[in-house]
Amino acid sequence: SLMSPTYLLMESYVPEDLTTLPSEHAVDGVQLSKAAADAFAQLSADSVQTAHSMYATSGYVDYATQQTAYTYYVNHMGAGSADYYTERAGSSEHQSGTAVNIALTYENTDDLVNTEAYAWLKENAASYGFIIRYPMEKALITGRNEPAHLRYVGKKLAEKVNASSLSYDEYYLLYMAEWNDESLIPSKAILEKTDYQAS
């Protein structure tokens, strides 16, 4: 599902199967839902084998913690800056237990998108069920520029999103969302037009 300022999780939502990532794949205490945790542990282990070692720096964040972080930025920088630096409670994918932020072991994370490890990640993330959720080139569409933020959606969907060249927001609204007004549903010609998907 889509989580955003428009599509919110309830304050009470907590994943039922939170699993702590092993210390060789994450900083202490990072949790994800079990499927996402298992997939990330495999991705991390394989990244080590290919000399592109990466690990998790954050995973599940509960509603209250997200609310505290957002309030801090509002109080210190104003609402506009708060929306830039963090997300409003309920709109963060981290609350779902399917989002993970990564860092690199051997390369400079400040220049993450230009590293060999990141090129490997872009090529291989979908085969583990992850998408790069907020890529730099889609920031005007997603509203966020967070290339280190991965979202677990399962292999089948990740491969479809990756092949489409669309952001997850675009893919979700075109192919997955329930449309309340049938007159607004894109035509089959639009949905099947490959040059749209490649643009």
C-alpha cells in the first residue's frame, strides 16, 4: 500500500511480526516485519560477498516516536522545514515495518548515489523484494529525495515497479489504487503504452 500525507496509517498500527535484524546486517535494535527482515538480511549478506557491503541504519519507527520527531522540527524550524526533514506521524513507511534506510561500510555515504555499491543496489534490489522508494530523479513526484530509503514490497511487485521506470507513487496510482470514480480511470491505451512507462 501507499503511505504518504494523503494515505495515513492509524496511530495504533504496529506490525505483528517485528523482527530484530542481526547485528552483522544493521546497527543495534533495527526492526522490520519478518519478511522484510529476512529479505534485507539476505541482501546485506550478498552485498558483502560482492564487495558492496551495506547495512541497515533504521527500520521500524512507531507513531509516537515519529510524532515527537516531527514536533521537534516544527518547534525548532517551522512547519515547512519539518516536512522537508521528516514525515508526519502516520505518513511514514517506517511505521509499516517494511522500510529500511541503508548505509555503506566501505564507501562514502554522503555521495551514496555515485558509488559502485549503489549501482549494485539499483541493479539487484528488486530481486530481494525491495524498491528504492524515493530516488533523487523522482523527488518532484514523491515529494522526498531519500536514495538510501528502501521499501520492501515483495519480489513480484518490486520487479514490476523496477521495470516500469516509474516511482512507486506513479505505479500505485496507475495500476493498484482503487478508483472511486470510474470516469477517472486511465484508458487501457494509456496503461499499456510503453513509451509512457519509459519516460
